[in-house]
Amino acid sequence: MTKVLRWKEFPLCQPAQSGWYMINCKVNNMYITVMSFFDTGTASWYEGTSKERNFVGVAAFDPKQISG
């Protein structure tokens, strides 16, 4: 039996630690699911750890962190 995790709404909830997560975000009036890096210091989502481009329009995230 697999355990189903519910996605958490952002910004109401935020990850407890920095790292890679799966997020739902709105791009060109469509919601897509992508991998993103969350930084607890800035409370923002980024396309990579370099923090050059951040994601805007994040609606929810999977609370299970992606390792590696």
C-alpha cells in the first residue's frame, strides 16, 4: 500500500529546511509541476541553487524533500 501525501499550500506553509522540492506553479495561465530549490533564508523558490532566477506564482509544494 502506498502512502499519499497531500501537497501544502504556499505561502501559508513553508518547508522546514532548504532543499529541492516538487512544486505547482502558474506559468502563462497554466499550472505546471516542476522541481525547485527552496531557500529558508529568503523564503523563496529558485530554479537552482545559484538563486539567479526565482519562481513566481508558486501555489503548493510536496512536503517530501527530494534527496540528492
